[in-house]
Amino acid sequence: MFMNKIAKTTAAGRLRDLRERANLSMEGIATAMGYAGASSYQRYENPEDFEAGLPLRFIKRLLEVLPGRGSPPISPKEVWDLCEAQMTDFLPAEEGLIAPETPIPDYVKIRQIPTYAGLGGGGNGDGDEMYVLFPRHLVESELRAHAENLMAIQLRGDSMSPTLLHGDQILFDTRDKMPTMPGIFVLWDGDGMVCKRVEKVPRSDPPRVRLLPDNPAYSTDEALAEEISIMGRVVWFGRRL
């Protein structure tokens, strides 16, 4: 009994519950999802293999089959909640993984720049367009922003350590490009995208800015304001443990 209760709390167990609620056999759901047969599907209901979440591409197929079935009708969110993908999963837009036809009301889609921002020299932004999902509450209530105004990028390097580390994922607000109030910004320095603390040089004419690292092993740079292009102020970061 105890093991059955544990199995029901796993992603695999919750998948089985949804399938049974939809009144589908393993063979029936496998066929509806485009698999050759039940043998291609049944492993996803094994709690030992899929405890925390199910693969994103499997969820995409599931979203085409389960929503609207059963009593009460299965919602897209119930299906999406089975997914192993969290806010740090970056997904090619052309594959349609982030924007299924059925809405996901508790998440918003934010553009992921397909390169990195250097904590030193940076990337150039070239690559396929990608997106990342963030909880709507975080974006709209905590950050007081709109998804279309935010962009995500991954960091590389250690010049902003210990505040920001190599591999961190950040969000920056493209509405806030003025370092009148000093802060951490993503900017284009002529060679690539970098992430630095930026402040105006007082009474400079023509206007100049300082680009400050948080890591004392690196030196401070200074540039004419017109020589750099500030893309936005950093408002959030995420980090793997």
C-alpha cells in the first residue's frame, strides 16, 4: 500500500491516473500519440524510470491527446505539470515545443538569446531563435514586467563573481537601459554581449560610463557612452546547485 501511494505521487503514476481518467488503454493512448504500440508507451508509466518528470517531447505528444478528455475534463496544465522541464530548459521555437496549440496559463514565454553574455568577452547573438518558460507570477508580480520586455541569456566567465557565476541564467529588462541608477546590465561593447555593473561618470563631457567587474581580479573599464549599446538591466538570475 505504501509503495502504491509513492507511485501515485511520481510523474509516471500521475500519468497513469490521467490516462485512466481519459478512459484510454495503453494501446489506445499509444496509438493516439503516434507510437507503434503499447510497448513504446508503457515505460513512461514506470515510476522507477520517471519519478520527477516526463520528457518534453513526450509531453508535446500528450498535449495533443489528453486535454478535454475524462470527467472532469483534463486541462493542459495537468499535462504540463508532468514535464521534467523547468524554467531553465531552452527550447527551439520552430519545433513548437513552447507554444502548443493548447494554452499553458501559468507560464509565459521569454526569448532566449542563442549565445552567451561574457563576464569578459561575449557572444554575438547568432543562432536559432529559442524560448524559455517562466512562471507568470514571477514575471508579472515579482519582477513587475511583461514577457515581451524580458530576454534571457546564459553567462560565461567569472568577472562578476561572486554576484554572478559562470553558467548562471539571467533575465534582463529591455525597457531599462539607462545607468542613471547604477546596476548590472547586459550590453554590446563593440565586440560582443557582456554583463557588467555600469555607472555614469559624473560631470563627464562627452558622457562616459564605467564598466565595473565585481571580481577584484579584473580591472575597471571606462568608455564613451556612445561606444556601447546597453540592452537592458539584469532583474533576475537562476543557478544550478
